[in-house]
Amino acid sequence: MYSVTKRISMIKQPRGGYINKKELTITQLEDGITLNESENIHASLVGLAVDYMTRFMMGAEREGAFSISLKGAMSLDLFTADKKQSAMKNAVKLLSDIEGIDKKSITNACKLAGYDVCFRAGIMGYRPVEEINPDADTIENIMTMINRSISFWKEYGPITKDGFTFEGGYTDTISTGDGDYLAKDTLWDFKVSKDEPKPKYTLQLLVYYIMGMHSVHKEFKSIKNLGIYNPRMNKVYTVDIDTISRSVIDEVSKEVIGY
């Protein structure tokens, strides 16, 4: 059994992807800010920090916004022989010092995100969070992307559900996976890539939608669009679900998810 992202990485999609990027409606948002060119921590950590801090700034409790990070720290403690160095204790301390969009909070968010891998993929990919130290340019970029995300939600929100899983929708093929956000009629995913959406990103969204429709979450019944927001590029990408052929949905349901 696999996570959603792991399963998608195994799939050879048709040319252009199950959802071709030409089918996406693109909206460029403007704020007059140009991001710094260089960042000194991995893009995945930047993305997680932006995502979790946005949830926190939008009103989520700290523990809820960083729930995967806390689960990762707990997982690490279960496999660590040195009980004097508690990852969970360190994670709770980092979390308690997150207050808002400031240097210390952003640094702590990046460090906390470093625990995620322990829960998502296993402790083999863990790098000591003490080594995660975003520099000034990276922190400034993260701040800008959080502010962009907050502005995005003011226009495209409100959020009806975030950080959701798919109870009732998992299969013998896909056993884990969590989505980003649901709004009134759109399933949203946040990406901070420097590139336009790749086929694996749009397939991920489609898989989330199909699993959501099979899950216990009734909110998916009102979803009419799939959307990606990229705060790095400040672009919005959407596709109307009704424009996705039934044959594509059936194939992804059977061959990718395992229904």
C-alpha cells in the first residue's frame, strides 16, 4: 500500500497527463513584489512552512496547522534510542514560539516541517532539524508567500476544510494521503514550484477528488472545480470537473487508486 504521492510517482500517464495543462484556466495575481532568487533550504520545506503558517494565520490552532510535523516528531521518538533528546519535546518548544509572520516564527516553522518526513515517508529521510536554518532571503520569500496566500484566500475563500484525510476512501493500493484545502466549490492544492503545474500535480488533485467522493466527508459533494495556487508565482490554475471525461475518471479510479 502506498501514499497518494508515492502511487502517483509510479504511474505512466498519457501524453500531456490525464489532465493536460492546456485544459487549465490560468489567472495571474499581482502584488508588485519580486521574490529573492536564492533560498538556502529545500523547496519542500519552504512549501510546508508556507502552507502551515498560512493555515495558522487564517485561524487554525498551532497544533492543527502543524499536526503532521508533530506526528513526525512522535514517530522519530519511537525509533530513537537516546530518550534524552526528545524530538516531540523539541517540536512542542518550536511550536510554542510561533506567533506570526516574523523571523523567529518562520525559522521555527521551517524546522518543524523537517519532522514531516518521519511521518510521511519514514525516518530514513530525516535530517536533524537543528541544521535547518533559513537565511534572510529565504525568510523574506516565505513571508511574502504567506501574505500572498492570505490575500488569495480573501478572494477565493472561505476555507471549509483543511489538512483533511480520506477516511472511507482509502484502498488496498492507496492507504495514506492528505489534501490541502476545500473551499465552497473547489478542491485546492498549494504548490511553491518555480514551474508550471506538472501532470503529477493535476493527477494528485484528481486522485484527491475521487478519493474524497468515496470518503466520509460530505463536503466533496459540492466540489465542482480542481485548483492549484502557487504563491511563488502568484498564479491560480483551475479546471472544471465537468470538463474531465468520464473515461479518465474511471481509469484513474481503477488503475491508479484501485477501486
